[in-house]
Amino acid sequence: MTTPHAAERATLRERLYLVWDIAMMVLISANLLLLLIDSLFLLPPINAGLSAVAPTLHQAYDQTIHQRFLTIDLVFVAIFITDVLAGWILAVVERRYARWFYYPFVHWYDVLGCIPVGGFRLLRVLRVISLLLRLQRLGVIDIRRWRVYAFFEHYYRIVMEELSDRVATRLLSSLQDEVRRSEDFTKRLSEEVIQPRKAALVDEIARRLEATVDKSYAENHQEVHRYVAALVDRTLEENAELTRLRRLPLGDNVARAMQRSLSDVASRVVHEAIDGLRSPQFRSLIGDLAESGIDAWLYVDQRTDRVTEQVLIETLEMLKDEIAVKRWKDELR
């Protein structure tokens, strides 16, 4: 059980970590801004333009910062190295990782960003991104509401959709070529995929058919009985012998009694037949029919092979057409 004192210590530690992260983000942002400004200062057109427009500012920046840029950057590097070492020590103390030497591999962008050479400095941008994500998880900020985030997220989705569509289309085209080149695709599909699962397929078909009939009868049994009664009535009315019987004394009563009896018998026959669908004999019959159907389906000849191949190729082509739709264009509209 966590004591109030321990909870206060944990809260204080989280606040210190938060202050540390914010301070590092400010320092890294300042360092990146300095790198950008000094890189622009090295461009001859910008250098000459600044010298012509603001010679005093140009001279001050050149003497104060540009000529001492390496020293200033090394000061930032020293702070970043201290940050990496402190984070490593804390990770070891708090046992964040399974091994003590995992930290520099997990935070590789921090380690490489400490190298004061060209492209390695740009890895410090990743540290800013990781800090922003950490602040997002802590609820300090919500970058999803930033316009910059919405801008990059929109174009990131466009790029990813275009790349994934191209990869998927290329993959489906390769599958179509493989199907065309294969001489025994349908046979292998039958023998290696369907045949080993034949018993399970037969059992599933029989089970589903039995369940469907049983459910349909349970939901519509009154309509079934009314239909059977109407069918019996119509049949008896069209019967010439029964018509002559109605003409006899008391014949009409006898005819109505026969009609009720036959309707009841027919309804009972239907009910017993539906109940018989739950019997093992019916399950066996359905299983035999399903097995015969699957055997006929599994029969492969040259014509069957061509039909199956064409169906699969056209299915893949339909998927390619579906993938080719630019969803991001619909969003823009």
C-alpha cells in the first residue's frame, strides 16, 4: 500500500522530471535555432545582404557568436552529455530497463546528438519530438490541437496512403502474375487448402443449415401452419368427390370435419418433419449432401482450372481498383 509520504515523493519526482524535460527542450530549441541562424549566416547572399542592410548587427553577430560558434556549441554539448549521463544513472537506479547498458541504445538519438558534427546535430530534433510526446502523455500539452501538428499529420497521411497503395497494388499485381504462371494453382488449392479441412467444412455446413431451418421455423411456425391449412382447404375445394359429398344430407358437416382433420394432420406432419431435422439421421443426410457438393467442387479439370484462375485474377483486379481510390482527395472535398 502506498503511503501519503511516498505518494508526495513520487509527485515531487514527477514534477522535477517535468521541469527537467521542459528546460532541456528549451535548451535544445535554442541550440537548433542557433544552428539554423549560423547556417543561414554562412550563405553568401544572406551574409552580404545583412552586411549591407545592418552592418552593425552583422559585425556584432560575426564577432560575438559566429567566430565563437564552436565554443558555444560545445557548451550546449556539455549540457546535453550531462543530461544523457544523468538520465542513464536515473534509469539504472529506477531499473527502467532489463540491463544497465540498454539506456544509450534506447535513447540513441540523444547520444548521437551530442556529437558536435554536421548531421549528428540534427538528431537533436528527435529529442525535441520525444519531449513533446512525453509532455503530451503527461497531459501538459495537447499537440493535436496545434495547427502545425494538423498540417504535418494531414500530409503524413497522404504520403502514407500513397506509399501503402503503391505497395499493395504492386503486391496484388505480383499475385496475379503468379496465378497466371502457375499450372496447377486450382489443384493445389483443392488438395492443400480445402481437402484437409473437408470434414470441418461438411460439419459446419450441416450445422448451419440445421440451425437456419430450426430458427426459421421457430420464428415463422404460425405462418407455416396457416399456409398448410390454406393449401389443404384449396385442395379439398377443388376435389370433385368432396364437392359431391357436400350435396348429401349432413355432407357439408362431414366435409368440414374432414377438412379440419386433414389440416391438423398436415400441420402435425410439418411439425414432426421439422423436429426430425434435429435427429442424427437428418444430420447424416445433410452431411452426405454437403460432402457430395464439396467433392463436386473439388473436382478439377482444365476448364475448372481456367474458371477458378480467372475469378481470382478478377477479384485481385477489383481490389486494385478499390485501392486506387484516393481517400485523401475525398477528405479535401
